[in-house]
Amino acid sequence: MRNLIQFLEDNKRAYDEEYNLLRGENLPPFIKNSLEIKQITDGAYFIHHDFPARERLKRCYYLSLSGDKIPLDDLENIIPGYDYQIMSDLYLEERNFSDGRNFYGIMAGDLKLHENFESFKFAEINKNNINLLNEIIKEDEEFYSNISTVIGADGFKVCALLRDDNTAAYAGFTLNCFEPTVYTAKKFRGKSLAYALLSHCVKNYFSADNYITYGVDLSNTASNNLAKKLGFDLIRTAYFYKNF
């Protein structure tokens, strides 16, 4: 385990998700209570936890410190009876590849903020004003089901950009490293509202010397373009595998 901790300490900007899981700070209860770490070989580790909004699904991280491809034949014995999604730096041709993820990072003070974001109206979403999301959540209930698990949770924030007191875009993020997820209502797309919203979130919740990160699926062209527009640097690419 010491080798894993040292590796993540030395590379915490590229492996912020795994690093923050091992630190155990500001984790929502559904992750903290289900988190497990297993050493498979001398240089291979397997980290997994429950996935929000879906039962019997595990989010998994497969780390090979040596860079060797690790046999995954015994995976079902590690988490029997679960569907799983694995993230690994290794491209494994024999596995059911589902997508990949680009990891971006930057000092908050170096971000290229939307020039006029302060002219928009924003609201921090909590249990008392969640009705502000009533209309937008109808467009993508799955996105909302993931966001809803962190509304009011320690270490997380959810913010909305409003147009005529209706939510035009909203985002959830963690206070220890950012890692936003953002959704824009269909009729407002192409107007840089997600750009303005994330600019607001960084400006109001992070100091200039905070190192912030943004993980984006390879297939999500819009979010990859948004990360680049904000000035994030690409620091790592990983791949996803699943059994469902």
C-alpha cells in the first residue's frame, strides 16, 4: 500500500480522483462507506466504490505502477455480483472498451474566465431552492439524479445560471479540486452559458493558488472544448471498460 500512496503523492495532479479517494477527505457517504482498496500484484492496485443513482454498480480504478498490462480474469471474484466500470491508463484490447477520459488541470488563477460572466445571475442550489431546477431536470433526468446526490453534501456545491428566474445551466463540483459536471438547457446551448457558469464557480469558490481539475469523457466533444476554452492543460488520458 505504501508504494501506491507514494505514487499518488508524486503524481497527484494527474491522478487526483484516486489521490482524493485515498485521502478520504470531503467524500460523500455513498463513496466513503463503500470504498475498498485491494493489492492485486506487487505493483497493481484495484480501488472501487459504489456508483451514485444506480444499485449494484461499482466505479473502479485499476493502477499498474509498472505500466504492465494486468490480467483482469479474476475481477468478478473481487466484486462478485456487481456491474462494474473500470478506469485504467492501459488500453486493453481484450476488454469491453466503453469510453475514455481526458484529465485537465490548471492553477485557478491562470484560468481564462468568461469576460462578462459577472453580468449573469447565479444561484447556489440547496434543499430550500431546489425548485429552481424543476424545468431543466425534465430534459435529462439521469444527469439530475447524479447531481441530486451531492446537493447539500459536505465538500460539494451545485450552482445554477438563471434566465428569467429559470435555470438555463447548472453544475455540480467538489470544493477540494473542482471536477465539475455541467448541463445547459437545450434552448440556451451555443451561448457560452456553461463557460460563464464555470467561470463564476471558480471565481467564487477557489483562490488563485488552488490547483483545480476537470475530467471529461473522450466522447464529450462539447466539454473537451469547454475545458480548452477555459485554458485547462491536458495532463492524462485514461480508458473505461465495463461488463454491461
